[in-house]
Amino acid sequence: MPDKPLNNRPQINIRLDKEPSLLDEIKKAASDRNTTVSEFLLDAIKSALGKPTSTPTPSLESILAQIDNVIDIKLDERLGELKGGC
């Protein structure tokens, strides 16, 4: 695919003077999602505008199911430790 002409590459430059820690948080969030900072920010903007994103946002139900699973595993581990110590 040929490169886009330079005049067809709109950009937004933002300053984080009042929120300098946001840059590190954005970088970490992008890394956690295995995406670039630009793609992460584009998805955030699209999501805020109610448009589809390139990476699907997990539903609250799926997040809660994952949390329940982690809690179950941790409880089983802890119960095993308590039974072994008696």
C-alpha cells in the first residue's frame, strides 16, 4: 500500500502540562492492550464519540466473570493453604 500524501495526514497535538502522568498511563494502557499509543488514543476518541473501535471494549459482564474466576482461584489456593497447615 503506498504511503499517504503528507497533506492527507491530519494530526492533533495535545499538551499534557496539567496531567503529566497521563502519558505514562497511556503508554502502559496501550502496551497492556498490545497496541500503539496512537491506536489506543484513536480508539479512546472513537469510543467517546460513540463510534466503533478497532479493538472491542470488553463488556462489564465479561470483566466481572474474569474477576470472579480470579477470586475463585485465590480462594481455592488460600483454602488449600489453610487445610495443609492444620
